[in-house]
Amino acid sequence: MYIRDRAEPPIYQPESFLARRTKEEAQATRDRLIDAAEHLFQSRGVSRTSLQQIAEQAGATRGAVYWHFKDKADLFNAMMERVTLPMENAIRIPDVPGDDPLAFVEAGIVGALRLVTTDPQVRRVFEVATHKVEYTDEMASVQRRHLETRDACVADFELALKLAARRARIKPALPAALAAQGLHALISGLIQNWLLDPEAFALVSAGRRTFNVYLAGLGFERRAMPHEPPGRSQGEQPRSA
């Protein structure tokens, strides 16, 4: 007897499964676009990188770029949001008798410097944000984010300096607001110079020592940090290619 093979019925795929798969594929495309932008921005600069180049690098279409991002600034901000850059984390300054507010600032700064030296993605994005972007009209939202981050960090520094001065019963050499601006400039300047030449000095140890020297100049008495020889301090790694 001849029995005709019957075609297998299609596998039922619930709508929720299909929707989830589509969402995962869309997220994967978005991640590839951000990855491509991150590397192209670092190698070419933001202004010299086109959305078409980013799409090609990601193996996607220009339409896919506009599906996920409004414009280049939107894509740039998405890249920034994937990492926590140095000085972006708020430093909690508890007003508790006996606690040293400046110790919390020091710990936050050292953690930020160590992050730059040990996390290649953080280092790459920070380099793009500081050395490879121009604040044109197109990138106005990026400039606003940079200013908001700076202002929040300076406000943390100012609060800590005021509390520390009150507890030590001293009048610092500079008003707290100005001293906070100077401290931010000192630390951000160290990071930017280290990015230009990571072999020039050990970022973490340099940050610790200059932080304490700066505070001493303001009039705060803090114990001297142990001397560290030139070169990378513990936890600092060579810059990845």
C-alpha cells in the first residue's frame, strides 16, 4: 500500500515569543551600532564620522540608524549612557560627627582614576568625550550633559570642603566654591593628560598625591601619602590597542 508522506505542520510560535525575538534582534542591532560608533568616534573623531560609516561598520543600514536614534547626538548620548565615566558618580558626603568628608572625596576620586586605568571601554568613551568631540550646534545636548555632570561633581566637592573646614575650624585659603572648581580642574586635567600619554605617569598614585598636596595648600592637615615609585601603581594596566 502506498502511503503519501504528509507535510509536517508548522511549529506554533506564540506571539509573545515572536515579539521577544524581534525585540532581542532590535536590541542587538542597537548595540552593534553603538559599538561601531564608539570605535569610529575614537579613531576618526565625532565630527568626521558619518552615520553611514557607522551603519556600514555595524553591518546595518542607514535606516536602522534612524530607527534607533534621532541623530548623531542621540547616538553619542546612548554611547555615553552605557558606561559610568569618571567624576559622574555622585559622592555621598554624610554630615556625621567624626567622619572626614574629604576621605569620602578621596575615595571617590581614587575609584574614578582606577576605573580609567583598568576599564578599556570607560577609557575609550572618556577619550572620545574629552578629546574627540566638538561642541557644534548638532552636539548641543552633549555639551549640556557635560556641564551638568561637571556642576554636580563640583557641588559635591564644595559641600565636602565646607564640612571639613567647619569641623577643622579653619578658614581655607580659597572660598569653598572656588576651591571645588580648582579641585575638579586638577583631577580632570590629570585624566586628560594621562590619556594623551599613559606611560608618562601613574594616574592613581599621582591623583592621590596631588589631591593631598592641594588640600594642604588650602590649609587642611592630612597625613602624608606613602611614596610610590614612578610607573604604574597597583591595578593600573597598559592602555589597550
